[in-house]
Amino acid sequence: MIIEVPRGYTFVKEENIIAFEENGKLKLLRRHGKFDEIMYDITYRQKGRNKCYYCGRVNSEIEPLKITLDHIYPRSLGGPTIPQNLIPACRKCNSTKENMTPEQFRAYRRIKVVEQKELFRREYFRTKYFQERWVHILPDEWISQTPISDLLISIDLQDTNTTKYKKIKEYYTRCQQFPNPIIVDNRGFVLDGFTIVLYAKNNRIREIPTIVLENVEVIF
Ligand SMILES: [Zn+2]
């Protein structure tokens, strides 16, 4: 997957440049644990901080609107934090959407009658806990399978006594699948999903569903 990086883009943190654009590529200096932050920042630069993409309302002095970034495919369903999956939304739209899939939210917004909207929401809340298998929800073309031996990792992974690890274990045991794909750069350098890699290593799972960002590169 190619992410759109604004020309001349730089991301500065504590007076250090930790990411920058070069020939359409996003270069990340080592791994600073700021990957999500950079993805949010790029999205705001592309799509702005002033307009809700769902209801079309615009932030103004008369009607101040707090704009946040919504995960189009919700995080709880494996939706990654990358510009393709982020969209500026006002608080009202963001909280109304909750963890609906884009299709569900489109269908919900098409309903005009208040009572029917309520019915839709009730039905959604009744079934939402059954639809957590992201494999059926994220676009197929985003995901590939990466052999674990091809992955590069900069940090020493060992701690299995974390809430995150236990959640992944619980999810994998129940669904025989990871709760979300991991994200790597063009050489297989892991940007997001370290705990998943650790779990896979410990359990001899050979391949991990991966989103490969072809124009992102970690440099040293
Ligand atoms: Zn809105």
C-alpha cells in the first residue's frame, strides 16, 4: 500500500525531525514509538482540521466544532491507523458511528425517520459483538501474509505478562486469528503490532497478516 505523503513533509518532536518526505517516500528515523502520531498528523495535513467529512459541518466562531479523526474501519475491528483509514469527523458523528463498519454507518445515515434510526442502532448494538472478525471487514487488497522470518524488529520483545499480550492470546485462542493486521515498512520493519509478533513467535505461528507500506522506510 502506498500512503500519500505531502511534499516537503516533516514531523518534528522535541526539536528533532523524526520523519520526513523524500521523493514521495516517508522516511522514519529509527522507531520513536510515534508511528500513530505521524499518521494522524499526515491525515490532518491532507484533509484539514476544520470540516467533518460525515455531516459536512465546518468549525467556525459561530459554531465551534471539535474535529477528531475517525477510524473508517473501526479499530475494534482491526482498522489500522493509516491515512487511508482516517477521516476528520466532528464529535457527534464520531460518537454516533461508534464501531460501525463504513457500510453500516452509510446505511444508518440514509435512514431519515428517527424511530427507524433508533431501531437500526438497537440492532447494531445487539449484533456488534459478533462481527469482530476483521478478516471479513477490511479490504482484501490491504492485507498480505508475511512469514515471521521476514520481519525486522528493533526492540527486544519478551514481556508476556502484559494486558495487551493476554488480550491477543485470548483473541487468538477464540478466533484462531489476530485481532488486527500488523503494519510494516517496505523492508518488513515492524511499525505497529509488536505484541502480535511476540505472540506469533512464542506459539510458532509462521505467518502474520500484514499491511505493507511500500513507500515508508525506517532509516538509521
Ligand atoms: Zn459531523
